[in-house]
Amino acid sequence: MRSARLASHAAAQPMAGNESLPSGALSGIVVLDLSRVLAGPWCSQILGDLGAEVHKVEHPSHRDDTRGWGPPFVEDGSDRPDSAYYMCCNRNKRSLAVDFSHPDGAELLRRLAAQSDVVLENYRSGSLVKYGLDYATIHSLNPRAIYCSITGFGQTGPYAAQGAYDFLIQAVSGLMSITGTPEGLNASGPLKVGLPISDLLTGLYAAVSILAALHHRERTGEGQHIDCALLDSQIATLANQALNYLLGGKVPGRLGNAHPNVAPYRDFAASDQPIALACANDGQFQALCKVLERPDLGRDPRFLTSAGRNSHRAELESEIAPILRARPAAEWLSVLGAAAVPCGPINRIDQALSSPQVESRELIREVHREDGTAVPVIAFPARLSRTPATYREAPPRFAQDTHAVLRARLGMEESAMAELEARGIIASSRG
């Protein structure tokens, strides 16, 4: 990763003559973020990237767990450095520490919620009621607020009270059952995806839902509650595999890198290393046959259509595989690419991050903390021509903004904050 080119921390600036544009599409939106770990912070980071002001709340003595999920950690010389995991999902936020289990701390958060456009939380269903931080209470204080709850199983149903992590959702949702090598001699058994996909997808769905709710509020003036569950999000993104079962009646299984509906569409061994090959339509398949110097395969009645190639994939792949094994990967990628056959190398993470396309798109940025510590971040992937994402603030140190936020938002005096800090109700990085 260190070999990849780091782009400037500043986002692409508006075009000349547009200096009056806001800093982001969500400029002026205030988010009170009570979430921890990944799904909630991923959602709020998206909102922050798009210009929202995000206030990340943690407990004075129980930081977000992910700050300690390392190594690796940021090398900043502190005795409790933050992890790379925390860094991946907490930029463009301000950090404050408030103990809302104490009535005075809960009152501070209610006052902040009364001024916020969005309240985001990922506590177990019903657990915030006793602190007066539930949707009903916040709605009574601020009817325009969008209140988004992220849980493992949602606010209703027999599993509503259960907690969950991404791995459990991958298991319960069926995702693991279709991930891994096929049944057979070298079967791996069910596998989780190599990153917390259920958390990430839920964060995306939550962000999309918040944006929809903000648009509704713009038209009607009313806020609403969003019930966003990891299981629901993962079930929704079973996508074609779910519909394969619902329409076809056959339970999907593990296919390794093969596609359940398209062939040839998987990894194939070249003479030195494997490549990824993805022929998704008849034209691409015919081009492949020409490159392989096997036009007879393109005329074979079994392989003329996508459905036929899928039904006879074993026969088709047995013809293709020996040809591909005869030449090095680089040669195949060159000739297949020239023929517009979708293909690519199977990169490691370091290779992907240092690829010319990633560098050209400036997907790796660098931001700096207040002490000058440089932090690499992955850029927001969508390019908005009028209101681009910005990278204004590095992932914050614990409680670094407690006083600043309470002073700016609630008008609190230093003496009052010092008294709350002495009682352990709030914390600051200088405390």
C-alpha cells in the first residue's frame, strides 16, 4: 500500500466560476452519530463525505471497539493509537465523549438531537428507551429529525432483541452457504466473504434511506424513523441467487468462482498464474472463440446461447481450460483485452491499490490529523460533478472535539464542561 501514489487530501475542487457552490451536497445537515463498529460508522462516513457535519459520540471510558481492532495502528506516538479498522470508516467526523447512562449525559444528547437533522444509532432494539434517546422521545423534541436505527435483525420479529455481528449475519442469511469451493474432494465448506460485507451493505442501505427521508422532509417538513437491519440488507443482496431459488426451486450451492447463471465466467489457469474471464453475452463468447482459435465452439449448438453454455458448462470449460493453460497470463490478457473479451488479473490487495487505474482515479487520498500525522484513506467512489465528496477531516482522535461541539451547539461555558468532565459525564482529549 505504501507503494501506491497518495493523492492530495483535498477533493477535486468545483470548476472555475463555481466558487459559490457549497462544500458538499449535504452541507448544512447535522448528524448525531451514536453508532459504533462498522455498519453505522460506514453510513455516517458516507454522509460526512457528502458534506454533512457528523458528531460521533462515544462513552468516556468505553471507546468505539474498533479503535483497538489492530494491529496495524496509526503511528502517532500515543499510548493508545487508533487502528486501521477504525480509520477506514470514521473520517469527516467530530469526536465527543458523553456518558448517556447518566441523566445529565443523556440530557446533553437530547439537546444535541433537538438541533440535529439525523440521529443514527445501532443499539439493541428498545435499549435506548430508558435513557430517553429512543425515536419517540427524540421525535417529540424534534419532529423534523430523521432517526435511523441499525440492528442485526430489525425492530420487530422473533430475533429483534438479539445482537449480531457481520459474521453471524453472513451465516444466518445464507451468504456463507454459497461462498467457497464446490462440494467434492477439496471442498472448503461454507466461507464468509473476505470483508464485512453485511455491515458495509447495511451502511449503504442506511445512507440511501436517510437521503430519501431527507428528501421527503424537504417536501413535507416531517421526519421519520428508519428501521435498518443487517439481516434484511443481506437477504436483499442475495439478488440473483435468491431469485434463482424462488423461481427455479433449486437451492443454490457453492460454485467457487463460477457464476450460477453465466459461463464461461470464472478463473482459469494460464501457464504461470490464473486469470479472470467473464463472457456475459453471445458476442463476447464468439470473440473468445476467435481468440482461442476455436471457431467450432462458437458454432456448437450446445454453446450458441447463454442458457446453453450454462447448461453445458462442464463440457465447454473442459475445451477452454487446456488452451488457456498453454500460454502465460500476460499474453492472454493482452489478446483477450484487444478483442474486447472481459478479462483481468487476479490481483492481491497491494497490486490492486497500486494499479494504474486506481492511481489515475486518485482512489487513495491522504489526510492529516491535528498533530500532523498522515492517514491514508480510500476515496468516496462516486464522482459528483457539482458537489464532489470532500476529505475535510481525518478520523478523529478520541474525544478531541467534545468541548468544541458542546460550546458551538449548546453554548456551554468552559466551567460547566469542566464540571461535567470532573464527574466523568463527558471526556475530552485534553482531559
